Amino acid sequence: MIDPLLEIMRLLRDPDKGCEWDKVQTFKTIAPYTIEEAYEVADAIERQDMVALRDELGDLLLQVVFHSQIAADDGTFDFQDVVQSICDKMTRRHPHIFGEADQSPGWEQLKAEEREITGQSSALDGVALALPALLRAQKIQKRAARVGFDWPDKAPVKDKLLEELDEVAAATSDEEVHEEIGDLLFSAVNLARHYKVDAERALTDATAKFTRRFNMVESSLGKEMKDMSIEELEAEWQKAKASLAAG
């Protein structure tokens, strides 16, 4: 069933008869669409919309085919090479299923061995730069923790967060504020990790909660928010908070 899609993309990229837009695309110009489609898959899952999920998975698959065709046009690799690569990786990472091992040596150990083979010497190598900032910070911290670079418990992590907050208050320039806010956020991610909380998921949920409360406040007002005092807005906010908590 993949062949018709591969042929569609080949024709779209055909130098003579192809689509003018598709023909000029590169890995770099397509990458933002690939990321967007991955988020739309996640959104469909979050909404439990199976029809949308089916469609979004198709859009994401198209991105894989698109990148593969660009590579084929350059003579680098093609879609079959992509499939073979992931098949090889999955069988290699499950020697207890596809090989002769009695049990799996562990996912992280296998990935570490792969990084060594590819010349990635640092424990932090291989964490994608394009990941959302909170998610990347979380992954970087986990990698560092695996080699022993970590606080032993939550107490010093909490202290570090408060220390970073004080450093934000003490900053005297825009550049310093920028740097210290970054350190504060990094420390907050670290605290979440020590509580075994996914920082990306926690912030997503907090933003959704804020949106629900804000929408309730917005719909209950008889005038513009900008015309209200902060005390009035806070009172409405507390009403919305109580109402949503009551179900």
C-alpha cells in the first residue's frame, strides 16, 4: 500500500512535470512541517479523535516519504533504506526477541552502545536540538544523572530553585535577566524530574487549566477585562477556579 504514495511523491518532485512548490523543497524547508505534523498527531491523541488521528498519521507519513524522496533525488538514500534502517535498529535493540539473548540488556545500554559506535562520546550526545526546550532540558538532565551528575535528593534541588529566583531579582541588565530566567526554568525542570513529573506534560496541563479558567472569567464578564481592576479580576478568577473544581 505504500507504493502509490511513493509514486505520488516521485511525480510531485519530477524535475519536468512535477509541482513547482514540491520540486524546490529541501530537508530544511520541510522540517518545520514535519514537526508541525508530529504535534498534530499528538493533539489528535489528546482529543481522542480517532478519525483525526488516522488523517494526521497519514500527514506524518507523507513527511517521511517527502524527506526520503528529497534524499533519493540527491542520491543519498531512499524510502526503502529508511525502512531497512529502522528494521535493523529495532531487531538490534531487542536481541531477546529477534536474537539469542536470554533477556534484554536494557534500552539505555543498547542506545549507549549505539552512540559509542557512531562516535558520540559524551553522555549528552544525541539529544535533538529541535526538541521543545522543556523536553530537551529534561532529557539532558536524565542523561547527566545516569552518569552520576545529579543531586542525591529533592532538598538541594529546591534550594537551587530558590537561589535562581534570587538571582533573577538581583539581575541588573536585560542580558542577565535573560540568563537567570533560563537558569530558573532549568532548575524548575530539574525539580520536576526529582518528583518524577514530566515537565513538558505538567506545563501543558497547567496551560490548559489556565485556558479553561480564563475562558470562564471571560464569558462571565459584562465589560472588558482592561476596564477592570486587578482586584476585580482576581475575584472573578477565584470564582472560576472554585466552579471548575466543583465540577
